[in-house]
Amino acid sequence: MQADLSGKVALITGSTKGIGREIALLFAENGADVALNARSEGPAAEIIRKIEILGRRAIFEPADIFEYAQVKGMSERVLQRMGQIDILVVSGGSSEEIAPGFFRDLDPESYVNFAKSQWISRLYCVRAVLDHMIERRIGKIVLLGTDAGRWPTPGESLPGGSGAALVMSTKVLAREFTRWQIRINTLSTTVTLDTPGLDMVLSASSASKVFKKALKRQPFPLKSADVAQATLFLASSASDAITGQTLSVNGGLCFPG
Ligand SMILES: NC(=O)c1ccc[n+]([C@@H]2O[C@H](COP(=O)([O-])OP(=O)(O)OC[C@H]3O[C@@H](n4cnc5c(N)ncnc54)[C@H](O)[C@@H]3O)[C@@H](O)[C@H]2O)c1
């Protein structure tokens, strides 16, 4: 799809690789200025170059989205450098240290990081931009989540529980935020080709067989570009009548109600 994001600034976390990177490039193609984020700069300079060639502004701001102080600092620096934040997309946060796996194989000390990965990190980012969005009575928020939060998947007890919490938080926040004209939705995805998240579950998860089987069963192979298209819809005026929803983009793998 095409959308007019000209004049908008989008902060996209976890955007130097994978789904976040694809979203950043697509948003810039559709007119947005973009603030990129990851824990470290990595390939950010190359993405910034690509965005600047499109005639848009792009910056990189580091932060670990598991740490609220860092997230707050990042959003303040983005505001200083870009002047505004109209769109927040929260992606990223998977890592080999918290690969999904069968419950009996998971270290209880890691539970809290699963909650941060799929849920709390999203809330940290929302909180960090909220006062700015309230002040301007404008805002589109898209949170990347997981279909494991909507469909019982062996090996996903922790990501699934955290993903389910994100679905409910999205509904509650939508009800709280309508008074300020802020829309918030979750985009729930599953095994996605060409992403670090998929590489990680195939290599590091004690339940990797589950994910290999899911890939075979997925009728329509899912790529990060497909997830980016749906994110563009939820960030654009085309979805102005939609808030508090969770949209599954999953290649037809399952049918969450
Ligand atoms: N890829 C999949 O198969 C899959 C499956 C289900 C759900 N998802 C959802 O999609 C999101 C994006 O997936 P992805 O495959 O692009 O991988 P990812 O979650 O690993 O995101 C990669 C990007 O996030 C950055 N990042 C990682 N940890 C971070 C942290 N703590 N703070 C800031 N940046 C961090 C990385 O540097 C990179 O730029 C996931 O977070 C998850 O919510 C993906």
C-alpha cells in the first residue's frame, strides 16, 4: 500500500535489522522522517544513507528498550533532534539469551526478560512518548507482538504469556488514550523469513522443531516486507477508525479469535 506520511516523524525501535529495518525504509519511502534505534549503531549508517537518498531525514539513537531510563533518554534526544514524534513503532528485543523453549528447560531467572521482550519494553516506549503525544493531541502507536500470545504454541509459554499481556494492555491503553486522539494497536506476527528473530528460534531454541514445522505449515510464506506493509496501514490515516486492536499477520498459519 501507499500512504502519505510526509511531515511525520516516526520513532522505530529495534530498527537496524529485521522487521524494524523494513518498516523504517517503507515509512521513509512513504514520506516520513525516521528515528532509528537499537542497543548499538551496527548497520544504522547504511540505513540512514538509504533514507537520505529518498529525501527524508534520518537519525540513530541508541537505547536498550529493556531499560526505562535509556528509553526515556532516547525519546528526549529524538525530540531535541527531530522536533516531534508523530508515530511510535516498537519492534525488537528478541535475543539468544532469551530464546523460547519448553517450559522445563527455561531458567526461572530469565522469565522477567521474556516479559520485557514482548510486553514491558513496549510499555516503556509508550510511556516515554506519551506526554509529548498528549500535548499535541496526536499519535499513532504500533506495537510488534507475537501470535504466541493469541494461539497456544509449545515452547512459547513465556513469550506467549507476555504477548497475551500486550494484547490486553493495548485494549486498555486504547480506551485511556482516545480522549487525546492517540491510536494504539498491536501487530501480532509469527515465524517471519529474513529476520533475526527466526534465525534465533531455529538455532537457539530447545523447541526449534516446533518452529521448523510451523514454517512448513504456513500456507503463505511471511516476510518482513509483509509485516512492514501492515504496520504502514496501522500508522497511516487509513486506519484512523481503528484502535485497541491486535492484527495477526501470520501467513495463514493460525486463526486467533
Ligand atoms: N521474526 C519472527 O519470526 C517473529 C516472530 C514472532 C514475533 N515477532 C515480533 O517481531 C519483532 C521483530 O522481530 P525481528 O525478527 O525483526 O527481530 P528482533 O526482535 O531481534 O529485532 C531486531 C532489531 O532489534 C534490535 N534489538 C534487539 N534487542 C534490543 C533491545 N533490547 N533494545 C533495542 N533494540 C534491540 C536489534 O539490534 C535489531 O535492530 C519481535 O520483537 C517480536 O515482537 C517476530
